[in-house]
Amino acid sequence: MKFRSTLFLFLLSATSLFGQISFDAGSGVLKGFGATKSFGNLHFGFEVPRSTDQSYYGRMSYYFPVKEDQVFSTMVTALNQSTTPYNLTVNYQRSTNYTIFEGGTRRYIGNDYDYGFSGYTGSNFMVIVNKVKNNYSKQDATGTYDWANGYTLSPTEEKEGTFLSIGAGLQLGVKYTFPAIGSIYADVSGQYLLFGQASNQTAYNSQLISRLFFLFNVGFRKDLY
């Protein structure tokens, strides 16, 4: 609630100060350098012009979880000591997602921020949160036993973890504004992680988190006056 109130006040003051603000939404792809898989997203954002050809922007993107190809295994123990077998081997795969909070500046080339066809360039700053999770099979490795109700993982098993990082990058894009309707846009950016910290080994061992990654986004922007 406090975050929503702060965001509302910020947007209200920005509209009063600049006289114009835009909201956008769309989808995109993230591909990490050296990572074997890519991520798809939904994103929402806003943009506030500083002048006819410069702006500030913010964007929040959620990239859906993706599983690694590698299969791992762990041991589970029966809750009842008379259970046979007392221990089972269970396979699992790690999955990783991305939540990105992004902000930066843009400079429009060609037509203005809210008119016709334009290219734009800019720089940005990101706070990136990766949730890494172990996804366990419902049956043991042999496919014989359903273990969830009668067995338990070790108390020291790290089922999930978080990787928090800070990054910066450059962006290049194009947009076309339809008068009185809004703008369609597409942009690509390259990002580099300046700092990263894992909460535990599960997060640290993710094979889908890259120090260098690329983003491609498309969407629709609505200008409010």
C-alpha cells in the first residue's frame, strides 16, 4: 500500500511538472551470454518527456521461469521409521526467473517523442531479482513411489534461493506514433551486471544467470496529456 501511494504521488507530480506522461506495456525476450535458454516476459512502464526529444523512463519486467536441462538428484527420508524403503532417490531440475526494475533516459532522433517515426538511444540502470527453485519429481527416480506424503527432504536442503544484482546498459529502439491513438515501439539493449549476490548455493549454482545479457522488447505506448 505504501509503495502504491508513493508511485501514485510520483506519477501525479511528474504529470503536473511536465504536463505529459506515457504508459506502456508489451512483451519481450532475454538472452544471457553463454546461457543455453532464453526467457520471455511481460512488461509495464512509464515515460516522462524532459523536452520534445528527450525523456526519462521506467519499466518493470517479469520473465517467466525456465528449467535447466540438467537433472539432479537428492535423498528423501520416510516420516515413519517402519516405512520400506526408508530412503528414496528423487530427481529434480532447477528453474530460474527474472524480475527487472529498470530506469533510464532516452534521446529521440528524427521526429519528436510524441510525433511520427523516430529512433531513440539511451542508457539505463537495473535492479534484477532472480528466483531460483528446485522442482522435484512427484515420484522417486525409479518411478515406483509417490513420495510427497510419506517422505521428507533433508532440513538442510536448499529448495530455493534468490540472486540479487545491479546492472547497467545501453538501449537502441524505434517507435511510430499514431495521432490521438498512441505509439508502437521496439527496442534492444545490452546489459552488464555490476554487482551480484546469491542468498545460498541453490541461487549461486543457477546455470541461467549471466553477467552479460541482451533484451528485446516490443509494445504499445499511450500518451496522456
